[in-house]
Amino acid sequence: MIHQYKLAGMNIVLDVTSGAVHVVDDVAYDIIALFTEKSEAEILTLMNEKYEGKDGITAADIKDCYAQVSELRESGQLFTEDTFRPMAGELKKKTAGVIKALCLHVAHSCNLNCSYCFASQGKYHGERALMSFEVGKRALDFLVENSGSRHNLEVDFFGGEPLMNWDVVKRLVAYAREIEKEKNKNFRFTLTTNGMLIDDEVIDFANREMSNVVLSLDGRREVHDRFRVDYSGKGSYDRIVPKFQKLVEARGGKNYYMRGTFTHYNPDFLKDIEQMLDLGFTELSMEPVVCDPASPSALTAEDLPIVLEQYEKLAELMLKRKAEGRPFTFYHYMIDLSGGPCIYKRISGCGSGTEYMAVTPSGDLYPCHQFVGEEEFCLGNVFDGVKNFEKQAEFMACNVYARKDCEDCWAKLYCSGGCAANAYHATGSVTGVYKYGCELFKKRMECAIMVAAQDMMEEDA
Amino acid sequence: MKHIKTLKTRNLCASAKNGGCGECQTSCQSACKTSCGIANQQCEKKESK
């Protein structure tokens, strides 16, 4: 399968199965489009009619171009047949029972009252609760015990707002550091915070211990303060921005992301990205809101073309700023074409419910943070382990080939079938697809590959 | 005339032979948390690159 598109003046052709990316001229672009449907003679006739004599192109050039396309097909870099289906369940089978990442919900409580929150203001449709050190410690032990030979273990301190349970976070990090050598593990911690409780002590600890920090900021003040308000209704922008700036400055280049959410109220989210840049942040992530389609903040069909255009403009802005020596990173446009994931990873799905789980304050296990609070998805708890094997089997069987809608999609080896929670909420099945999300994802991939291609072309030049 | 520039990419078919160690990051664990993809992840197996 191939996918071809034009963006920012480039003609790009992807060979989906091999992962090959080709930047081509107009003649090659048209030949590739016709290659499997028409004979060589028909294609050459059509191409000669269209291009011969234009910009010095000769019939011999066109014939040569056809030969180049043929060579790529012969060498398995164009029109490669997808033979991966039988491998789809293999990685999960091979690693069955191995858990390598936990999302610790250390606080089902929040000091902000954001109406668009997928976690119902941090409570996940339940009661406010904080995780005790004992539950957290047991969760870390559970992770180590179930991680097999995996060396790198990821733990995300999540909520609600994890800084509302900061002492427990620090004690858990200390405990993990205490056991990791003896257990031959390497803990990588992430802290996801709204910033309200950041102080110098938090900055010092987070910058020392957290491999990554995710800082929630929606961009422009008016956009941010529309949703991200405290319980008196007051916006949080002015309180958190200076704290985020201080944390990032002190972080000294270690990983962080400014993580915004865009909604129906700001489909023109590029302005929010620009605001983040103006504030001095360069590692950025901007996510479409996840909420009930009936919610006034939900993205609509009318928003879609606006959002798609924003993604294109964002890619152009990245290229422009890079050329000016002021580069920035957009999480979804990070793509390493030469060193990205292997095919097993690409077809295995996201790993929720199998290698990744979320832990509630009381120690219950869920397939991921987005399923927390939906009782039927509870897989067990950190004390007794996974007990709901029937539900886990649904996630075990979740891979890119389990989704019928993905079969003919060119982006399937870039998204791995997408988010199980989004699929479930959109279709009632974890093996469904959230089509709106697919449209956004495909555009993001086209942009990401275009930016990467531009970079590689420049390096080669 | 060179009509096609093929970029240096990881050959996914070849990665079937040496891939599958499972050390890579879990897909949703870092910044997004709401819209999973795997394209922006890194392979942890150094010799595969």
C-alpha cells in the first residue's frame, strides 16, 4: 500500500509496509499514482502528453522515471505487500503478563475545576481520594514483580493533581530508587501537573527525579482561563505561568512538555502554540479535547477543516522557526524515520491493559487512565494482581489488524490502531475506531513526515 | 534526471527480524495521554538503528 500527498510544496510518497518515504517530482508523482492501474505504455503516453517539453522534460526522462519507480517496487520500497498480519499478536503473546508502565493516580482530587476535564475534575466519577504511601509502594512492587526482564520501568504521577499528594510522590520516588539497583530496574518518572502548587522545592525535586514533566497550559490567557479555573471561578493562568517558566528554566534541557488542550472554542490553536513560544517554551503538545460529543466544548464537524489547516500551518511555522535558528518541538511531529519503532511495536497497539495500567488511589487496576471509573473495566488490584482475565483478553487481542476500519488505512503503522479508550467511547468497542481522531492523526502524520523530510533533504544538501 | 529522492528510513520488513525486544516506551505514557500514536517513539534497541 502507498500513500501520496502534496504539502508545503513537496510531493511525498509513503510505502506503508516497508516504511520507505520518497520525495518525488511531479512526473514521478503521477506515474506512481497510475502505476498499478495502467500498463507501462498507457502511463508513458499519458505522461508524455502532460509533461514532454515542459521545463526541459524529454520523453527519455519520463521513461527513465518510470524505470526508477519500477526499481523501487522491485527493491521492496514501493507497493510492498503487507505480510505483517500473522505477526500481529506475537509481541503481546511473547510479553504476556509483563507490565512495564503504571500511571499512578496519586490524587483523585484537584485544585482546579476545569469543566472539560475527562476525569470529572480529577474525581473520575467517584469520590475524592488520595493514594496512601502503602498503596503506592505496593503498586511499585507489583510493577517490579510483573516486569519480567524489562529494565526500563515507567511510572507517571497523575491525577487529578498529583502535587496535592506530594509527600507520597516523594516517598515513592525514594522507595523506587532504593530498590531499583537490587532489582536491576531503571525507573523513569513523569509528573503531570496543573502547576498550582509548584514551588522551589517541587522544582528542585522534579528536575532531579522526573525524566519528564508535563505542564498543563492551554495557550492564550483567555483560552486557558476559560476552562482552567479554581473553585471560585478564577482563572489560573497568571498564577501558573511564572511557575512553569521557573521550572523549565531550572530544568536545564531535561525533557518537559507544555501540554495544552484545544476545544470547540479554540480550533485556531496555532495562536495558543504561538503564545507558548512567546512565553519561552519550546517543547509543546496540544491535544484535541476528549469529552462527550454533546458537550459544548466538543470539537464539531465544522471545526475539522479549521483544525486540519492549523496542523499544516503549525508545520510551516516549525520549518520557518528552525530556519531562523529558533526551533521548537511539537510532540506529535516528532518522528524519527530512521530510528523509530520496529514492526512488532507498530502493529501491537498501545499496550493498555497489558503492558500499561492505571492504579487508582485504593490500588485498583484499570487498562489505562482513561478507563478509570468505569467499573466494568477494573482488571484487579495491586494486592491480588489481575483477576479480570476476560476483560484483559479484550485488550490482549487489541492490535492494528483487529480493527477492520484500519485495514485499508495508510496510517495504521504510525498509529498502531489508535487509542482504545477513544475507540470505546466513540463506538462502544475497544476495537472500534474514533474516526474524528483518525482524521486529525492522519493530518498530523502527513505534517510530521513532511517536516522530517524537509530536515533530511536539508541535511543531505 | 533524478526524479525520486528516497529518504533514509528504518525498513519495517527488516525490523521483523531484529525487533520485538519490548523495551520501548509505552505509547501513551508521555505527553499526550489522550490520543495515542506510536510514530513519535524511539526504539530502545541501539543496534537496530
